[in-house]
Amino acid sequence: QVQLQESGPGLVKPSETLSLTCTVSGGSIRSYYWSWIRQPPGKGLEWIGYIYYSGSTNYNPSLKSRVAISVDTSKNQFSLKLSSVTASDTAVYYCARVSQYYDFLTGSYSYFDYWGQGNLVTVSS
Amino acid sequence: DIQLTQSPSFLSASVGDRVTITCRASQGISSSLAWYQQKPGKAPKLLIYAASTLQSGAPSRFSGSGSGTEFTLTISSLQPEDFATYYCQQLNSNPFTFGPGTKVDIK
């Protein structure tokens, strides 16, 4: 059974860089895409970006200038860095696995099938 | 960006009720839609992908339908453990947006 676990500081000061790591267990990080999603307290979900195990990335344009996602296949981990944080970046940050379903007639479809438990990060001085 | 709207935003229902939630996309997304269930303090849990494919382990009372711009999630007979917030997500194009959620509460 695949499990994901986020780790990192729960408190970050304004203007600093938020750093989180997601450790994958029960399966290999290879051959999958891996994603970060966040949820401000009491609000909805926002997709941040994803990375392929080979290192190629795709980011939400609204965050692209401040986001970097990296992968370490030797440790079965991938990481998120979000720079110049403000109070509006306070949220629960989730990591998730992106799987794909292939239909012979209609093409491929992605979905987030395994999620970490979430890590609350508060931005405050 | 593709915007998703969900209706209703809140619904109150009883155990055994049939419940339908609608998700509408601002432009066509083929069948690139997933549904998730989230309970307080927990991560979202995948229920449906590719608009209508039931995730392994998800109860068969959950079903999804639709393509293009209009999609539905149906719970055929609401169970006590189904009281939660439900989100749709489009994975057709960047950014992979989520709907605002539908909270299902006990009547």
C-alpha cells in the first residue's frame, strides 16, 4: 500500500521560503507524476504543481514565479519550495500521487489517487 | 483557466436518500474529471476518475456521469459515513482546478 508523508516546518516567517518534503513508501517514485496541493483553513483546494520522476515539472501559473518542485529518486522523496511567502500562503499542504488511466478509444485521464495526511504551514512573524 | 462550479454548495439529506451533485466546467474538458470526498481534518479521498470510473475500494453507491462541461456525482443511498464535503477537479489543462465544494450534512 502506497503511503505519502509530508514533513517540514509548521511556521514560516513572511518573505521567507516555505520548504516541504514528501516521502513515498510502499512503492517506487519512478514512473509516476507527483503533485502538491494546498488548502487554506476553511477554504477549497488549490493545485500547486507536479513533477515527473525524471524531473520535468508543470506549475500553476498563479504561483509559477515562486514555486520549485524537485525530486530525489534515491530517497523516494519529492520536495516543494515556495518563496517570498505571505499570510495568504497559510494552508494545509498535501502531496499526492498522479496516476493515469488509458482508454483505447478516448485517450488518457489523470487523477490523484494517493494523498499524504497534510502539513499545516502558518506564515507569521 | 478552466473554472468549475458546483451545485448545490450545501445540501441537507437523510440516511437512505439519493443525492446528486453537479459540477460544471467553463469550457469543455472531455471526461477529464475526478471527484473527491473530504472529511474534516483529513486529506481528500478519490472516488471517481475519468468522469465515471469508480476508484478501487470506493463503495458502489457512488457513481459519476457526464462529459464536456456538465458532470454529476450520485450517491444512490446516503450512508452515515458519507456526510462530508465533495470536490470535483478537472485535469484537462493546466492549472488543474478544483470546484468550490459541496458540503453534505445530516438532515
